[in-house]
Amino acid sequence: MRMRPLTLAAASGAALLAAGVLPATASGASTTPTSTQEGTVSAADLLAKVTSCQQISNGKYRTDEETSATIPVCGKNGAVFWKADMDIDCDGRRTSNCNEDTDPWYQDDTAFHQSDGQPLRADTLPYVVVPSSSGIWNYSDAGIKGGGVVAVIYNNKVEYAVVGDTGPTQIVGEASYATAQALGIDPDPETGGAESGVTYILFKNSKVSPIESHSAAVTLGDQLAKQFLQSN
């Protein structure tokens, strides 16, 4: 994520799941999401649990450099959440969709890497950007880690993503090209995104392994979403 101006014109498996970790048998290649309603938990049911905010951040975030700080990080049992916009992150592996020509803010790395050590691929892997740790909020202290599962909700659709990158310390509301595309949001990193209406629910102490396996994120995300409904 970059600083930028407003842009929108089995037993072991059970044990790992209990710990919020899901292994994947995939070789490491991520697959482009094909569904805008992933898993069995509806957007409406998830949103019903995040109607009020118990603020856990020491302050609030801006959605862009020009906006005022109005977005708190909120706490729930087993998760944290925020409601913001969606800027498009195209950082990571250089592709035909994500490169210096398509994205003026392009960076060829991500904070968290694939199992082979390579940066994540923004145009095929749904991932979310979290603010870098600061006096406002420290994501790792809240149980959020690279590869953690995120339910991203927009326009009554649910997309499961992973925590894949970190961004500025005072700005929130960004996800990868693939996340936007799956939710029906224009994924163009320069002119696309959503101005508002995006809810991000990050499940604590969860981790998809390997991080690049989207199918593993969906499977674990669906389990954690069910647990979230039961515990809130």
C-alpha cells in the first residue's frame, strides 16, 4: 500500500482449525476467485453482528490523505472490524494487470510473502491491507497476522481474503485487485475502488497456510464466520 490521493472518480486438521490455521494441499498457485458469495454465511448475518462499534484503536483512521480521521477499529469476540472505502492495491508480483504502467503507485513487493518467498500476486489473490503498527493501533497486538483471514463485505456479497500487505499508519481501506474484482468493484488501481460501504472483518489468531491458497482461505473463513456468529 502506498500514500496516495483520493482515487475514485482430519485430527491434525481439526487441531489446526481450532487454532485458526488451515493447511492446504495446493502446490502454491493461487486461483482467481470465481464467486462473489463465498462460503455458507450470508453478508446480512455477518453485518448484523457489526452494527455497533466498541472502539479498540487509540484514535481513528482516514480513508485517504485528504479526508478527516473518522474510521475506528472495532472489537468483537474473535475478530476486529472496520467500515471504510476500498482503494486498490496492485503491489507485489509484476503482471499485465499490476505494474508501473497500470498503477502510478506500484511497488514490486508486499509485506507478507508466498510460501516460496515471492511477493503476493494482487490480481489473482484476494488480500487486504492493514495499517502499519502505530500509536493508533498495533495489528499484531490484536491477534492479526500476515495470512490471517478477512471477510470482506460489499453490496451484500462476501469475499474471503487474507491479510497480505501493510500500509500507511494513518490510512485504512485498501484491498487487492482480485478482492475488488470478485466483489464487483472496479479493480483499476488508478481510477477504480469503492468510495464507501465496505466492511472488513478480520479474524483473530487465524492464518492460512500457504498464504497464496485462496481455497484454503475460503474454507477456513467459512468456519471462522460461523464461529463469529455463535460467539457474538
